[in-house]
Amino acid sequence: MKLEDQLIVLAHTAYCAKFYIAFRGSLEKLIELIAYSIGEAAPDADQISVFIRKEETQRTLEVTYETALWRSADRTQSWRLICLAVTADPEVAKRLLAKRPPSPDCCAYCLQDERGVMEALKPELDIYNNPIPGVMLHRQCSRPWGLMRDLVARAKS
Ligand SMILES: [Zn+2]
């Protein structure tokens, strides 16, 4: 895929993440959403597929586009697309941090259920590296969660 097309796919993948907040589904569906978002200029589904399955692309999305994309280890091997952009409002962050997921099998940040896939979530650690009860997170989701913690802590001081 041309660099220009790569940048378009990256930007629209990030846009889809923002729009859907936390997507879970098949690779085909995900490609369809990205292609639909791009419109007429969208590269072929096969090309998008090869590009977004690359580890390097997923790293770029996470580091540069505040977007997490990965294939889960669950029964259906579903794909996840999560927006990692956090609010700048400490009050909103406080509310989000206080909200507890419907079950301890869910990620506290993106709320996706990982029942049966124990290794998908890790407990949040406090500053002494002790697990915080009830707060389980995907690796990808722990950074925005930490940023919200920092935001609220800074607003208090
Ligand atoms: Zn998550």
C-alpha cells in the first residue's frame, strides 16, 4: 500500500475508534467500517486487511493515533478497536474512574468482557505496585487509565 493510503487508513481507523469507542467484532466487519469511513478512495479490503494486521501498524496506531487495535485470544478471536484518547476534564475523569464495570471480568477502561480469557486483563497497580481490588485492565487500556488518574491527582493538588 502507498504511504499516502497508509496514512488515510491510519487516520480513519482512529476515527472509527473514536466513533465506536470500543469495537469488538470480526476482521471483515472492522475492514468494512474503515473502508466505509474512507469512502470512494478506500483501498481494497485485502490491502487494508494486510496493513492493519501488521504489528507495526498496530504499534503506530497506539503510539501516534491514541488507538488500540488487536486480535483477542477469546473463543471467536474477535478484533478489538479501542479509543485511547482521554478527556482533559478532571471532573469527567473522576466520574469515569469511579465507574465500576458490570463484572470483574471486564476491563475497567473499555468495559469489554473477557470472561474465560484470564490473561487478557491485569490488575491496576498502585504506586507501591500492589494490585488495586476490582480494577482490571487490558495492557493497552492501562495507559489512558493512568493518565486519567494523573489528571485527577493534579486537579486535587
Ligand atoms: Zn480495555
